Amino acid sequence: MILRKLRNIAVIALSAFVAIPTMGQDLLANQAPIDRKMKAVDSEMLKHLVEIEEYDSPAEDLYDNWDNIYAHHETALPDSFRIDLRGFCMPTPSRVITSNFGARWGRQHKGLDIKVYIGDTIRAAFNGKVRIVRYEHRGYGKYVVIRHPNGLETIYGHMSKQLVAENQEVRAGDPIGLGGNTGRSFGSHLHFETRLCGVALNPAIMFDFANQDVVSDFYVFHKNKYQQDGALATRLRGANGKNGYDPALVNSPNVGRSRDVASASSTRYHKVRRGETLAAIARKHHTSVSALCKLNRIGKNVRLRPGQILKYN
């Protein structure tokens, strides 16, 4: 009897000992979906907090303050900064540039003038927050300034009507005003500026109005070369050129162009649409998949994203 009890106790103990890992595995298995749900909740909460912070003060790491006093106030520039151009919207469907960035009438023209008519819809170029809505009689006329989480501030001038209010959150593509001829203007047009820390960058570095697209997914700003980038962009995407640049200007012996300019003038870009493959893009532009991969430094099996910018020659 005693031996039988001892044997039964030993069997029960052994069974319990063997069952413990199994129960532990069951507990872990049951806990896994909970952990995944909590992780998803944490990610959504973090995303929400980031959105709140960006709304309160977009690009806070670049700008010391948020005010509605100055259209632009130059502060210290970073040595380099990566500007995300994805998720953009062209501010107008017009492809006609009437005045480029740079010297004009003895003064510096800090933006691009794009031909629009009175009443044409002007849209926000990126997500952001409206910093200024104001009227300037001898300058921008009726204008809007938007600060974006990617670090840029965009200015839209000479409008006939503003459709947003200061401190309002906007999404890329939202209507912010109507084309006009207010302020220091000699014909209806949109004056469009892109600034980083208050310093004007040539919009042609990033925006190709002739092709209604951005030049690339990102622009890497370098403090010691952004002015050269701007001069090159004007040459390649001038007002009168076919496909967004002026061949006569680029090929002129008076320009003193380098190999970089010659190379950049022949570069073409394709914006990936939903469902497109490398093979389809290659056929469209009369090239090969291998050539696309080499130009863009990607593999043949890469997954393309809608909106991705690819070079094709």
C-alpha cells in the first residue's frame, strides 16, 4: 500500500513536472496575440503623438519659434539636411514659368512666378500648418505661408483670395487660395517660394513644373552648395525649354557648363504608378530592366512604391 501510494505520488509529480512547460507554452501562446495587439496600440499611440507634435510646431528641430510676424526670418542653417519630397502636390497645374529664381531688375527674385489666372485654385504643396495669412501692398499682395514637417516653408503670393486661416492644419492638395494679381504684380500669376530656416531655395531644385512632378523623392540640402544647385536647376528647368529645361541655354558656350550639367540635362525621370513593374516602365521608355536597375542602383526584384521616382536615362 505504501509502495503503491509512493508510486502514485511519483507519477503525479512527474506528470505535473512534464505539464509545466506545456502550460507555460500555452500561456505564451495565449499571450502572443495580446502582445501583438499592445504593440499595434503602442505604434498607433506613438504615431498619434508624433502627429500632434507636428501639428503644434512642424519641424521644431529646425525652428526656434512659431510666430505670425515675419514672412521669413533667416536663422542658422544646418550643414546638411534631408528634405522629404514624397506626398507632394503641385500648387497649380500650370506648366508655364514666367520668371525664374535669381537676379531680376537689379534685385534678387526669391521664387518662381507661375502663370495662373484670377480665380484659379492654389493648393498646399505638402502637409503642414499655416503660419501667416496676410496682405502686403508693396510686396506679396495677399499671401499665405505654410510650415511643413519636412523642414520647408512655402510661400504663395499675389492671390486674389485666401481660403485658410493662421494656425490651421492643411493637407497636401488642400485649396489655400485663388490666383490673382495683388500686391507688387504686373499680371495674374502665382509667386511660389520654398525656404529652409528662412533662406530662399530655388523651387526648381525640387519642383519640375513643366512635368508637374518633383525631381526626386528627397533633396539633400548642403549649406556650401545649395546656391550652385539652384543655378543649375534654373539652367535645366528654365521657362522656355522643352521638357522643363532650355537646351539652348545649357548648350551655350557662354554658360561654361561642366560634365555634371551636361549629364543632368539629359536625365529623365518616371513617377511609378500603382501596379507598374520595372518591365512595364522599361518598355514605356524604350530601355531595359537592367539599365533601370543600374541607373537607380536597385535590384530586379525590388518592390516598387506608387509615387517612387526612377531615372530612365
